[in-house]
Amino acid sequence: MSATPPSSRPPTPADAPPLALPSAASDELVAVGVSGIHGSGLFATRDIPAETLLGVAEGIATKRNGPHVLWYDDEQGVQRALRVTNVLRYANHARPGNAAFYGLELWSTAAIPAGSEVTLDYGTDW
């Protein structure tokens, strides 16, 4: 799931761990609600411009795929998996999505109006 971050992404110091960015951003910009896509979903609590950091995935390292598992490349290019345990795990699939993970960071890829569901394109496996 690794990709080039949005152009407006602030540079991250090379020595900073992936979880160094504040995860509180997710609590301010998004909240969990009832989804028309599937069960619970992640929703914008206010208008969110494109290329906005929505939050940082937090969770438990794993080696197995499953629900709420995010695969990403770490700073050394090693593929890792994290079972996401914070609110970001509620981002449902849509094609095209309006957000994407870059490493452990979830960024909006399009403007998301307040009350709209934050969605990801999970890829061709879904």
C-alpha cells in the first residue's frame, strides 16, 4: 500500500518513527457512524480539503492478513502489517476512494464534505 505522499505532505524527519505524528487528528476530523456501504464507517466531521492528514493508523503488528489489517512498507522498504485498532479501521472500500494510506498515514485524496463517508480503494483483491 506504499505510495508517494500527497504534494502538500509535510516532510517527516528520517529519524522519526512511523507513529511519531499525532493520531489526535483522526479524532478531530473523522468519527465512526452507520455506513450505507457496510456496517460502521468513518465519516468527516467537517469539510475536509484534499491532501489533508486524517490520522495515523495505530495498532498491533501482525504477520497475518485479516480484517482491519493494513499492509505498508516501512522506511527501509520492508513490508509490514498492522492490525489497526483506532478509528481509522472503519474506513470502508469504494472505487474510487476519497482517501488513501501512505505508510501509516491516512490522507484525503479529494475534498470530503462534512457528513460524507471516508473511503479507500482496497485494491483489486476486494
